[in-house]
Amino acid sequence: MEVVKMKCHIYIILLFLVIYSCSSKKLTDDKVGIPEAPVTEFFAFDSSQLSIEGDIQPFNSQITIDTLGENLLLLNLTLYTDFPSALPSFAFKIKYPRNLIGSLWSSRTWSSNSYINIPNYSRLQSDVSVVSGIGATDNNVITLATYDNFASRYTGLDVQREKDSITFVMNFFNTSSPDAELLEFKVQVLVDMRSGQYSKSIRESMQWRLDQENNSAITKIDQTMLPVYSLWYPMERNIPLENITHYFDSISSMGFRSVLFDDGWQNVVRFDVKPGGDWDPEENSIVKEFMDKAHEKNMKVALWYTKPFVGAHKYIFEKFDGKYLQYITSSQPILDIRYPDVRDYLTNVYSDVVKSWGVDGIWFDFLNGYYPDEHIIVTDDKGRDFVSVRKSLDSLRLKMRSEIETINPEISINQSFPSVGPLHTSNTKTINGFLGTTVLQDVREKMVNNRLMYGEYSPFMEVMGVHPKDPAVDVALKFHSILFGSPYISYFSYTLPEKLKETLSFWIKYWKTNSTYLLESDFEAYDPVHRYTILKAGNEKKQIIAFYARVESFDLQSFNFEMADLINSSDYPYLAVRGTPKGKVDYIIHDYSGKYLSRGSLKFKRGVAVLEVPIGGFARLIVK
């Protein structure tokens, strides 16, 4: 039987090679292609491609172009006037040949469908005014990043299709404008027309934008807390101490370095509030005991913390009567942070938790719950020092961070997201958990978008839930969807079948062993139109390449690495590569749980080598 099975496998592989080498068509209808190499077409960019539309009076305008390098330009648009004036609504247009661009990317870091096929595009939803035109071979055609006096807070992006051109339209102050009168308004637009891999152009353009803010990153991933075990799935609102402390031996042995205490803890604690409105965390021993137990196992503890929804308690309501922004429900009134005593109170609540419970990390949540934004009617001003909710939110955020870091300078403060105010970064969408495999494309796309935007500083977090009835191979596939990000994993430890534990444990340890390559080395995302069918990270020592769909052979060029892991996260048990290695290339095949299956040497036929790799498994290439 084994001989027959081996002959059958050999026959399938030979048949695969014959079909691939003899046919110019795709192997399957749903298989997507990966380009061989970027194609460069020269386009002489000059001021004739630039225009301003709209009445900018009383301002005058000036446009200059600085050359930063070959096919790398900086456009400088300045509006200026002789006396302080309100800024006008206007558009700055950049025209580019339509035939060179195949698809568009816009910076929707917390949304799917960031990639828009031409001509089926509409107004781009952009977090930070970065847009990229991508060629037919995954090469960068043109990537634009903007920055201005207001960090592009009032900038919108449109794309207009004309007869022979695509026009990128940057709309300023269309829907809102700053409460300011200026003598001068400056806009810078980085124009990257270098023909390398498009994802590198996006990453570098975004980094340029971050550098303009003197903020090289949104938030730094604290590697000492990764991977994270999350209580979201098994115990969000049911965290009795006696049922959880026995978890720590299991969690620690699985390779977790920290526990994320999700927001359900606030329903368990039931804040005890004194008549003065103050809260004493020492009166709530269950969470403190939990954290002490975790620290005994050398694990760190992070606290997921929401704050706007406070104030329903009788004593708090009496203390801040009349200082509320809104009432979402009778049990969730939102305190008005435009009052200094409200900001002091909220800051003290955070600080008391960090001080009394020994928290190692804190995740802020729902800070954008402080709304409405502006023009709130106040009938009885009781000492506000801000009119703007946004500006008071900036003040609150900075004050909280300063106080917390004074208590614990080593604390990890995470979950900083796209801009809510000029100095503040907060989340537009926070903790999300996923259980099944139907959402893996969405999860992967959000992860990649954040990596392209923020690199190793990516704030991406999507909690991977593991159900006891999951097929073990699905556990591997789910982990693959977050492999190039920061793993947050949630499951019932005491009911997880052994095969699932084995699979999960392998991929956690794989991530920890390879985190330098996955997070801190070159990162490339391929085939954006099909939501990133191939992801690649690493350097000349090791590369990790994950395949998420049936694709044509991937070009490894001269195999300029010592080792490469080819991860099969598709629904097809074969991977094909091409290239011209200078010597022998051996391979070792593992299944989805890391179990060794077979080994051999790559054999090329017409420049293509086909490997039989089980779904969820991987092939390790070793260059001799």
C-alpha cells in the first residue's frame, strides 16, 4: 500500500509539472498570479500635473517641487496672505497617466477592502492621507503621502478618472475646518514613483509622515509581553479566582508571556465608591490576587480599561452633577472632560489601579467615547477650561500617561490608534475576537494594513479564539492569519483537546522563535487585489513566506538566504517556487502541528519546483 501511495504522489506531482509547463492558462479558475518582477515605465513628472481648484481668496498660492532622489519628490504647497484669515475650502490635484495604474490602495487600517480595482473606485476612506497606485506586477507606480499644519486632520482623498489620466484629489476643509485664522498654510506631499515592491513604498511613505510629527511610531510593541493570553473568550464576565489561578501553569508552558485581563473584569469588581466619589482598589481583592498569582509564575498582566462609561454611581453622579457630555443610557452617562476636576478624577482612577494592583500593561479603550465633538450647548458653566472636547481629550490622555508612567516607568501602554485630536492617538475600533475560519481574510487584511502603516510599531490586535471543537488544522490556519502581527489568543485551557494544544503550542513557539524575522525584518505583501495572497518577511539569513491562496510559482530569484519557511495556508496541498539557486536546496516537510513528514532536495523542471505541503503545514528550505 505504501508503494502504491508513493507512486500515486509521484504521478500527481509529475502531472502538476506537465500542466504547469505546457499551459499558459491558470491551473484553476480561482488561482491568482504573482508577478515575476516590477516593470518600470518612465514618466516625467512636472508642475503641469499639479493644479489648485477652488476660491482660495484672500490667500495666494505657491507650489515648488524638491527632488529627494531618483523618482522621489516632495511637493510644497503654500497658501499665504497679509492678514490672519480663515482657511478656505479647496482641492489640490495631482494628475497621472491612467494606463500605468492597475489598482489603488488607501490607508483604511481598520477596514477591509482597502484595495480598489480601477475603474471600480470611489472616494477613498483614508486614516492618514496615504494613497498608492499599484502596477499590474505589484510594483509601485506612485505613492502619495500628505502632511500639513494640522497633520492632515482636515484632508480628504478622492480619485477622479479622466480620459487618459487618473487624478488624485486632496480636498482640504470640505466638511470641517479648524477654529483658527492663519497667515500661512503649508502642505507637503511626498511623491514616490520608484518602481520597487509597492508595500515598501507605502511603509516608507508612512514613516516619512510619522517623522513629520516627531513621532517615529504610534506605539511600540512590547516584545516582553508577547504572545498574550486573553481572557476575552473564556472568562470575559466570569472571573472567579478559584477557577482561574490553576490556568497559569498551563498558560506558561504553552509559551505565553502575559495575560490580558479583558474588560469584563469591571463587571466582576463592581466598583465600591465612597461618599466622596473616590474609589479604593484595595477594597476589591479578587483582581489583585489574580495579578499576584500571575506574577508568581513570572507572567506579566495587562489590563483592558474603558473609562468614558463611568458616572452612574450615586456618589459620582452627585459629585459631578451637571458635568456630563451625554447619557447613552441611564447606567452609562459620559462625564464632561472639559472640566479640570473631571480629568483629575479619571486620571486618579487609572493611577490608583496601576499603583495598587501592580499592572504591567494598560490598554486604553473607548476614549473616543467622549463626544459630541464641538458646539455643545452649556446652560450652566461650572468652571470649564476647554470649549473643545477634542482638546480636552488631548489633555486627559497626556495627563493619564504622565501620571501612570511616573508610577511605573516600565509600564506598557498600548492601543494607540489613528488620530482623534492633534496630540492624541486613540482607537477607532478596539478588541475583536474571532473564532471560525470564515473571517480570516478580513483579519489578515487588517493586520497587513497596520503593518504597512506602522511597521514594527503596528497597533494591530485581533484576539484569536480557539473552540474545543475546532479541527486542529483550523487552529494552524487561524494562527497563520495573525502570524506577521502580535498574537493575542483566547481559549478554555481545561477543555482544549490534546491535538489542539499540540498544534497551538507549536505555532506559539514558532512565532516566539521567529519573531525577529516576522516583525523586525523586511516585510512585503503581494497581490493586494486579492487581499494579500502572499506575505513575506525576513532577511538574508532566514525568510518566512506564507501562501494564503492557490498561486502560480513564487519567484525566489537566486535563493539569497540560508533558510526559508514556506507556509501553506491555502486550501491546496502543493506549493510551487521558481528561481536560480547557486547550489543544492534541501527541504523538510512538516504538517500543521509541526510534525516531521518527509525530506528531500528541490528538483526543478523548466525552472519550477513543486512541493507537496499539507494544508496548514510548511516546507523548510535549506540552501547548501
